[in-house]
Amino acid sequence: MEKGKLTTTGAVTAAIIASLCCIGPVVVALIGVGSIGAFAAFEPLRPYFIGLTVVLLALAFSLTYRKREVICADGTCKIESAGTWNKIAVWFATLVAAIALAFPSFDFTNAAAAQSMLDQNRQQHPTMIITVLDIEGMDCKGCAKGLEATLGRAAGVKKAAVEFEKSRAVVEYDSSKTTLEQLIAVVDEAGFTATPNKKPQ
């Protein structure tokens, strides 16, 4: 594999690792295994991997667009740069890296759903309870989305909405099928800390 391809692959890999703290929880929540909070360990390393991504992309562009002298069999030579497909690959890798690096800023939270759950009439179903949990340990919106999916799959939960900005989860659940303590345990198993919210909503 030539140097340009190696640096391009390295840049994309570094970009994905840089955002693993936010990409990881979403992936883990979608497949339904593992601890979401474990990916928070990558957060302190994010600036280093971002820097590595930039350096590797710069090197990939340099290797792809630099002019090279090609010596032919008859002794003549010509100056040329990398082929079209190599250039497309570098630009595609840059796009993938940019999306990976921007991933933590994507808005996955569902604040409207959380507010709607709080506003609805609770008298329609006597066993249905809406509770608010304060969540500690979320580093980005990806963590919130992952936790929302995990809570949504929990036994007895009808709806769950996790808001990163407010560090809270609004959960509607059937009290005949689960308890507040069991919901807190689900959050704890996901790698975060949950406590019942005491403030008026």
C-alpha cells in the first residue's frame, strides 16, 4: 500500500477515534450491548487525535498532489501527480474525517418529546408514571442518544427522552412492570449516575 493510502486511512481512523467518546455510545445503544459510559475515557484524548487527523490529512494531500518525476524506459521523463482515483479517495477521506470530528456537535436530543411527556395528562393510565432523573457522566449528545435508546428498551418503559443540555432523562414507565430503582439501575449499568430530580418541572 502506498504512502498516500496509508496516511489517508490513518487520518480517517484518527478522526473516528477522536470522536469515539460520542460515536461509541450511539453504536453500543443501537446494538444493545456494553457500557455506554466506558467511551467517556476517550474524551481527554480527543484533542490529540484531532491534531493527528489534521497532520495525516495534510500529509495525504501533500503526497497526492505533489508533482513527481517519472523516468521512462527510453530515458525520457515527465512530471505528473497522482491519479484521479487517488485524489477522489483523499477528498472522500477528508469528508469522512470531517463528519467523524463533527459528530459530537450533532443534535440527537429530543427536548420536545421530553417536554411533551411532562405536559401530558397523567390521569389517563393510573399505572403510568412520568419521572425525571438527573444524569451525571454524559460528555456529549451521543451519550444522551445512547442512554435514551437503552432506557427505551428497558422493561416497562413506554417512552424515554434524554436531554444532554439539561443533564436529565424524562421517562414514562408502567409502575406495574418496573420501578424507579430499576430504572436507576439501568442508567448505572450504562455507565452513568442517575438520581431522582427533586425540582418542580
